[in-house]
Amino acid sequence: MSTLLRSHFADTLMDPEHPVLLGLVDIDGGGSKVFLNGVSVAKREYLLPDSRGSWAILYEDGCQRLTGAFAPQALPVGTDLETVTAIGGLVSDSPKRTWQELEEISPAVPDLGSRIKLTALERAIQHALPYLEEACARPKAYLKFETMRVYVSQARRMPARAASYLAAHTEDWERPTLLSVQPKRVLAEVREDEFDIYENRLAVRLVDHLLRVVGPRIAEVSRAQRILAELLDYSGSTRGSHWRAKRICSLWAETVTAEQGEKRARNTLDQLIAIRQRLLALKDSALYRSIPLRADVSDSLKMTNILATDPVYRHVAILWLEWSRNTARRQKPPAQVFGEYRGFCDAFKRYCLLLVVRALSQLGISAQMPEERRAFGAGARVRLSKADLTLSVTASGLIELSAKGQIMISFLPLPAALNRARTDEELELWLSQVSAGVHGVGVGPDRVVLYLSSLVGGSRTLSLAANRYLQTVGNEPSLLSGRKFGLMPVSPWEIDCVERVARCLRWALTAAELRSFPASVRAALPASLTTMPPWLFRVGNELRVLRHPRPHERRGFDIDAVWETAKRTLATAEDEERRLNGVERRGRTPHHERKALAQDAARSRADVRTARTAFYQVDTFKREIERILADHSDVSNCPACGSAADTANGYKHDAKFYEFTCGDCKAQWGVRTCRCCGMRVPFLEIGSTIAIHDRGPGWIDRYVGRDVLAIPLGDGRYECSACGKAV
């Protein structure tokens, strides 16, 4: 009887020897009741950390115990845990979680406007901070008198036994005189201010507590201010793609107005920084240094006469009560910690599903009627508006996009901050766990792990290549190092998470569409079609469809009219054959006309065979062309703006290459063939100026977002998605 640790996404066994990643490993008791961190687990469940970041598994009979730890840097911080859980709650609180309702939920930080305002506690700090400064500058003290030997010049008050002590200690004499002695040191009562009293301990510990409150709030408001500043930059700057800037500003307009929000966030941040600076200055006060560091005070306030009546300390007590109400230092029970992490993992899966739904909507894909009114969540499967596309969500949270039953791309939600690894070696260890956890999930390299993180929170000690690999769709062989999955950071605190997921979907869908052309025609060109239309191309003996024909090109190459003509010709020949056969059967033809009748019948049968062959060729060709045009999207429509390309002036092609140019936005897209490996590489260039020298982590998403396929290398070259060479 042993507890098995299995991958959350597959049924593979996982090694608990190294620190594990949150959301990657499940505990499976094999039918036995076990306890995880003191909480009873009766079925397959996430392996979750306790309050110290460790895990412990104990069987009910106590005969076996397994322990281990989580990677502490990869665990979610407070703001991430709170915001993701809030968004997951919005998704789960939808009545039926239909596609339309998911499209209306913003994946950005919920209620960002209130987060950039001062809280009630922070306003109370602002009000009471002058009193706290006064208490540290002029503290109350307990007057304590001690008897000690001091120099005569320092003595102010002497006890009664000072004379007898001096007479007995000649070392304290300066010199003897005829009648007495001249003392050098005497016993004196020295008054000493005792600052280590309860009220001062309260004030000093309050400084420490407030610093722990203000620090995370500064980080939170800084992230919000950075987001809003970037939104202003995108709305007013020409850097990168204006399509991307427009989409991002439209998305975040659902949450907060960028200009007003940025000013409010900057003002709040300035106030919080000022509060922290004043609190740090108090740590250098004489009172703070006189109180021992280990002199702790319980959260429950003990009201003394000084705290109740002193005009300064009374405000210190009020501020302590306000802090205690807002941030109590109670130890959370194991069940509460278990529930918080369990809810966070489920919320992150719902958050990733929301990102995929919003990204598909951004690409113009929605649920197919009437299925859009069906509940959409774990275990659901929805047909999409684009032909033959379905989106499914497994019980483990795996999100799969399929076309004609074949998986195009799989998204694996992983609520662990992978880009907070401290070294490349630690990241390699984590990625090996991820590789083992996703083994056997999905088909091919189009698997993308959506992990909780942000570029702002990423580690600065990782190498450039490691940081770049942490944000790739999986089409950059120079970064994959043999792994068959991509990585994409997502967080409510990042402004372009929908763009990142949309880039993954663009690669899976648009790349497949572009690779499908030129499409081979499994039929011969009928002899009755004497002219070759511009959307057909002959390579040797093979005929290929280069693109969808324009309406005027269909009229110039009217296959339907040719088919109708061939059908009428066949019908006429068959009618003539039936007429002659009838004449022969009746046997009333004169003897001298029978030879001519037989010749006419033979000629008619030959005409039928010829007409049937011609009709079969035309019908086969027509059906094959209709199948190709119906099964494939029109690749001549611009992926960026949706306009139809001018096929006369904006289209170039040969046997291994084709390229469209949009007449409206000047975007270029098509397919090139790699000379090294023969891979057909789809590309998309939207025409914006990309600073190729800026190839830091996330540079593609910063400049073009979803409007890219193969990675651009500059000078019109792109990276082959198979071998990494320039094409």
C-alpha cells in the first residue's frame, strides 16, 4: 500500500525527490484514505503546500509518511493569489458559464480602480503618523533611581549611607585633609529614564507592522501604475503595431480609464512611498533602538492609563486597533490553507479558459449557434463558428482546440511562477518536471504551458536564452533545447496576456491554413477547359489551387456552366442512344436501312461513352475544386485587417513560395520553403518597424502581439520553425 504521486495532466508517475511545482502533481491514495497536511483526502487531489511551503502525506493507520517541499519561488505571491482567485470566482459565479458570458468577463485585474486608492488603514496611518512620530521623539518613560559611584562633579543627590561608604573606600579619596577627606568619587542616586515600557513597545512594534503592510501595497500599486502607464504609451506612441495597441487599449478600457487611473495610481504611490520613508526614519529613533527586537506585543491591545489619557499615545492606540482589525496575525488552520491553494488552482484553470475564449473572440471565432447557450466549463465540448473547429476542456483543465478531430493546439494551465527561478540550473530542474508532467499530453509540438507569472516579477539572474524560452509558442527551435512544448506567462497584472494566447492560436490556425496552399487537385483538368485561370497553377503533371478565386475570376472560369454543358451533352447523347435502341428493338426498319441504323447506333454509343467520360472529368474536377475551397479558408484575406489582397498586384508565387500583400495595411503573408530541411514556413509581416536589436524576453509580444507567425529575423528573413535556419 503506497501513495502515488501522478501528473495532474496525465497518468504518469512523478518523482517527489525534488521540490515540486504547484498544480503539476496530484496525490492518488489508490483507494485508501490519506491525510495531506493534516487534511483528509479521499480521492485524487492536488498536491498542495502548507503554510510553510512543505507537504506531508500520512496514511490513516499511520504506517507510512511521505514528506517533501515545494519550490518556494514558484509559489504565488499574495496579490497574484488574490486577483486570480477573484477572476476565477467571476467565471464560476456566471449562471451557466456560457460562451457569451465568458466573453463579457474581463481577464484584467478586477476592480483596478479601487486598488489604486488608499485603503482605510492607509488613511488612518496618514492621520496618526504625526502622533507616532511624536511618541518616538518624546516618549514616555519610567523614572528609575539607581545608587552608583560617580565623580563628585556628576553627583546631584546622595543617599544617607554615602559618608560611611566613602570612609570605608579609600580608593575613592582624592586626598585626605586635616579634618576630613577630599572625595574623588561618591555614592549618588542617578535618575535613569526607563523606555522599555508597554506603551513604547507598542509604538515600536507598530512601526514594524505598518512597514510590512505598506511594502506589499507599494508593489501592488506600482504594478498597477506600470500597467496604466504602458496603456498610455500604447495609445499615444507609434512603437510597434497600432493594431496591437488598439486591441489592448480596448480590452483594458473595460477596467479603468488609463489617463485618470495612471494619475491616481501615481498619486497613491507617492503617498505610500512617503509613508514608508517616514516609518523607516522612525527605525533610527532613540526609542526604537532602546526597545529590544524580541520585545513582542500581542495583537490584543491592553488599554493602560497612558494609552487612554495621553493625547499622543491615544492616537497610537487607535492606529494599533485599526491595524489589528485589518491585518490580524492569526495562524491559519491547515484546512484553510488547503482550501485557499485548492481554490487558487481551480481559479487559475478558469482564468486560462477565459483567456482562450477572449483570444478566440479576438480572432473572430465564437461558439456555433445554438450551442452558445450551453454551459461551458470542465468536461465541455463546443463547436466553434469556424468550420470544423471544436474547443474542449478536460476534467484536469487541459484546453484543446481541434479541427476535424485532430488536435491543433493544447493549453496546459500551470499555476506556478516558472520565471522566478534563481538560476538556469534551477529552471532546468523545474522544466524537467514540467516535461515529465506533460508527457503524452497533446499531439506534436503545439502544446503550450500557460504558467502564472509576469515579466516584471521574473528573475533577473537567469540568462537571456532562458528568459526568452519562458515566453515562446514553441516555434523557435533555437530556444526549445529538444523540448516539445512552448511556455507562455499569464497574469491579470500583465496587459497583453490575451495577445499572447492569441499569438499561440494564430500559429496553430493560420499557419495550418497557409500551409494548406497550394492545394493539390486530385483530378485532371478537363479538356473542355481550354484556359488556365490565375488561381490554378500547374507543377509538372500536378494541378494546384493557389488561392480562392475572386468573383470576377469565377465568372471568367465558369466551371458550373461547363458542367451544365457537359451534362446536357451527355443527356442528349443518351436520349439519341435510347431512340436508336428503340428503333432496333421494334424491327420495322427496312432491310436496306438496317446497316445504316446499326452504324448510327454504334456511333451513338461511342458518343455516349465520350460524353460520359467528359462529364465524369468535369464533375470530378468540379467536386474536387469545391471540396478544396470549402475545406480551406481564404488565405488571400489579410490576417491583420481582414481586407482582400489585390491578386493582380499584391500576389507573387512560384513552386515553393507564395506571398500576398495587403493593399490597405501593407501587411505581407504567405509561405516560404526552408532550403535546409524543406519545411514550409508560414510568415506574417504587418509592416510596422520592429527594432530587431531589442530581442529581450517577450519582444515579439511587446511589438506585434498576435500578428506574427514565424519569428522575424530582420531584412525580410524568418526563423524556420523546424531547424531554426533563416528563410
